[in-house]
Amino acid sequence: MSYSHDFLREWSQDFRDGILNGGSSARMCFAVSAALGGALRALLGIESKLVEGDFGSINHVWLELPDGTILDATADQFGGPPVYIGPLTDVYRRALSGDGNP
């Protein structure tokens, strides 16, 4: 079954909110992303890959979906929306190249 990006964003937002329980997403990217990846696989049948990048003073973790779309459930800690789902942007490309600083 295929899911729209809007559905996955909302579903991931609800999942993230449950884990964070009103707290900040700062330094929670692995905890949220690893658990979200497992839930996507177990509950929706969506495979994903955990990806780590260098954001300068801190490493950051997000998910990559089979079609290359990224799903970052803690993007807000770097000034993005709470959950970003979409193509690999320059910010993530720099993180993957080790260039740091979003």
C-alpha cells in the first residue's frame, strides 16, 4: 500500500508527539527516528533506512524512504517544521558530505 506524504507527515507528527510528550526534540533525533522507523515497518509496512549526518557541532539522524524521500521527525531543532518529508535538500546534502552547519 502506498501512503501520501501528507498522511506520513501527520502520522509521524502524532508518533513524535507521543515520544516527546510535550518536550523538546533537541538531541532526540535518534530516539524518535529509530522508533519511528520500526513503527513504520511494523504498522504500515514501510521500510526505511536510518541516516546520520554532520550538522557541525552535533550529528543528526533522520530516515530515508525507499523512493529517496527523507523523513526527519525532529527537523524543528534546526529551524525547520516539526516533521520534514520531502527531497534531500542542500542542508541534508551538506550534512552527508561532512560540511556541517545546516
